[in-house]
Amino acid sequence: YAQLFLYPWGHTREEPEHLEYYNRVGAAYVEAIKQTTGKTYLSHRIVEIHQQKYPGKWYDVSGSSIDWVYKTFGVVDSYGIELRDQGEEDFDLSTDQILPTGQESFAGLIAILDIISED
């Protein structure tokens, strides 16, 4: 949970080759959610997001399956998504949050697919 859209890299502060593309995809995902439910998600590289959102509570990521798939197989569209909420309910999200979480996630996915189909 944390309302995040994450992309490479997590294991290094080096910028990925496709950073501009990732910024565009992330912005589309975040905006689709905002338009659907009004919720605010953040979009960043994995290595940056936790320090910015939760200073002092998180540590550098040693890498992730997102990094591995991107580097090993060249899969550019390799993302991580952390759904609602922002820590109020931890992993025990209220049942009344399930449908809107699904709706916003679907809208975000459609936004990602629209960009993929353009390129």
C-alpha cells in the first residue's frame, strides 16, 4: 500500500535509458486515477520514491523483479503498483474501498495501454 506507480531503477540511482517514457507513462497512470476517483498517486523510480514519501522510514532497494525484467529481458514496460491506502488501514483495506480501488486501477491500466499502443 502507498498509492505509488514505480519503475526502474531500484538498485541504483543511475537514470534508466527510458526515463522520459517512464515519466510519461507514470503521469498518465496518475492522472487517470485522479480523474476516476480523485485519489492522488505518486510516480517515481523505485530508488527515489520511498525516501521522498517516507523519509527516514525506508531504505534503498537492493533491486527488484522490475529491475530484473527490464535489464535481463529488455522489457521496458516493467512496473510496480502499490494500491491504496497511504497507511491508515495498512494491508487491511475496508471493503468499501475495494470497488473504487479496482476502478482506479483499471483506469490507470487503460492509460498505460494507450501509451504502449501509441509507441
